[in-house]
Amino acid sequence: MLDLSPYLARDEAFRARFLPRAFDATTFDGKVYGLPGEETSAAVVFYNAELFRRHGLKPPRTWPELMALVGTLKRLGIAPFALANKSKWPGSMYFMYLVDRIGGPDTFRKAAARTGGEGFAAPAFVEAGRYLQELVKAGAFAPGFNGLDHDTGASRRLLYAGKAAMTLMGSWELGNMQNENPAFRKKVDFFPFPTVPNGKGASDAVIGSIGTNFYSISSACKSPEAAYALIKTMVDDEAVRAPAGQQPHGAGQGAEGRRSAAAAVDEHGRERAVGAALVRPGTAAAARRAAQGHGAGAVRSFDDARAGRAQNGGAGGADAALSAGP
């Protein structure tokens, strides 16, 4: 494979579109051999801003504020969170965020690496399960959430119908909403997952996937410059913003409308491509610090978390914590 480091070094603006850690999987001895292509994204809480304004609600910043909001929405007859957890991975995001907010950015890394002796039985994982059970017992999730299928859009339909107010999901969800319900998409805003009392995690730390598909160039390629230019078109703004059903520059889209790069929203509601981070102007640096692990925590991989859960047997895990739900 061709070393792409020289290309990225002279094309810093293009490299800056991606979370720095998105390159980890294809970096060896300081050289980059692949560019993130798909499913490199951060998870945030999306919410119906119009619904919040109508009822005088504000995005919560802390766990007590979130639980108070859950109670208010329940009294209004609105499910606080739309969760379709039939395939389990959507619910794992709540668990991963809670682990980070409780134990800080090193907790998952140590467990996955089997350092520190406690693994996935560490107190932060057990405590995260308790917090998740608090959400379940408070009725924070729409009824029947463990039987709803995210892959068929069940959670989004709850949002579209006004039956749920929020959802915790990867930044690709904006593309799904735009494809399915552009009018609703205009009502959507987002906020970071709340902090917990006495937690070690930073308020701007994010979890996410650091990529499952990458583009590389063979060292035998006779036109590497053209190949690099082609890769850039597969993750540029046009590829990100293409309407449903179109395949810009030949770049394919997943069944749920996932984009090569995530779409971000600025303060005017416009979409702009920033590669992997869902950020607003002024918060890009914080998101990148989070991805690099500079005080705000590192982006965790959903795939790594699922692997860790399978290896561990789920001590304090998301499946156990959510099992008491409908």
C-alpha cells in the first residue's frame, strides 16, 4: 500500500475534516496507509427543538437536569427518548457514555486492554448499569423499546410523530432524517450527553465509531495523484450532501443513508461537512481534543465496545441494565 502521509501533509485542510483518531486503524510506524471512508462519526443527543420551545424546555447539562426533564416529558405524555434496541447496539451508547462520564476516558481503554486488573467489572461499569436502570425505571424510553428495530427506522418514526422528544445516535442519523423527513430535519438540534455527579468524565467528551471502511492506494498504482484526487471526491461536501438515491462520484451509501463524512450544523441550521465530528463553529477544537484524548476523553469505537462486552459477559453491561425494560 502507498504511504499517504505526504499527500495529507500538503493537504492539511482535507485531513482536518476527520477526527484525528480516525486514522489510528491505518497508521503504522507513523505512516498513514488508508483514509476514513465510512461510519466515522460521533454520537450526540438529537432533540426536537420545536417541541422543546413549545413546552419551555431546555437541553439538560447534568444528570439531575436530565432526570427532571424525563419527568416533565412523561407528564406531558411524550416519551423522553426514542430507542429501538432490538439489535442491542443502540442501547449500548447510553451505557458507554455513562461509563465515560463516571470513570473518565481511561476506563474503557484499560478494560479493553485488560490493564488495571478489574476489566469490565470495574466500578464505573457497574455504576453505569445502575444509572441506566434509573432511566428505565423512570420510563425514559418509549414503551417496547427492546422489541423495536432501529434498522427499519422505528426510533425515528417516534420522533417524526411527536411521540418522543430525543434520541441518542451517531451523526449519520441527520442524513437519515433528511432523506426520510426533510421538514422534521429542520426542527432538529443536538446537545452533549450530560455529566453525572462527581464523575471524572468531561462534558465535551464524545463516543463514536472511528471508522469501518477505509480507502487505500496500491503501491503498484501508476497514477497515485489521480487516485488520491478520486478518494477526496468520495468524501467531499457533494458526497456528504447528495440527496437520497443518488451516488455522487460513484460513492455508495448504506441502507440507512450513512454518509462518507458526517454532516454538521452551524448556528444558522446549514449543513457543512466536517468529516467525523458533529460540531458547531467554536466547538470543533473541543471535539478534536476529545478525539485525541487531550483532557476531554477519546472517541470510543462501538465495535470495540461490543467486542469487550462479548468477552466480558456483560458485568454491569447495557444488556443487563436494559433487560428490565419493556
